[in-house]
Amino acid sequence: MIPRDELVEIEFFECQACADEWQLLSDVVEHCGDLSFYHRAMSGFQLAELFERYGWRPAEVEAESFHDLLIVRAEQARYEVQQMKQQQTTKE
């Protein structure tokens, strides 16, 4: 995971609570011994967020469409990370 100091430098956290949650996740991952727990937790969180945001019910979701949506969201996240890196490079 990216060190907290680097994230603070690029103003990644919107508030102190966000930074505290990140620290808690970091501590859990560190004590867990590997990142598999973190990835499963984040996947579960993102899945729940998608279902809540779109008002879906599991029985209503078609697998291929859901897979396509996950790919789109992953690409969106990748693009946003690239933009943050470019902004950081521009500031320097």
C-alpha cells in the first residue's frame, strides 16, 4: 500500500476521518500478514456499493452485464489514479 505520508502530500484524503480509516485498514493488513484480506474486503465493499447505488437485487443482476460494469469501474479507477499521478508530477 502507498505510505500515508505520500497520500497526505498529494492531498488524497478528503478529511481526517478518511485518513483514520486508511490507517485502520493499513494496520489490519499489516497484522494479517498479506494483502488477500484487504483485496477481499475492498471487493466486498465495492460490490455492496454498486448494489446500493443502483438499487439492484442479486436475483435481478445478469452476470455478463455485471462483469462488464466491473471492468468499466476498474478502468475508471485506473484512469483516476493516472490523473492523480500526473497532477503530482505537474506540481513538482
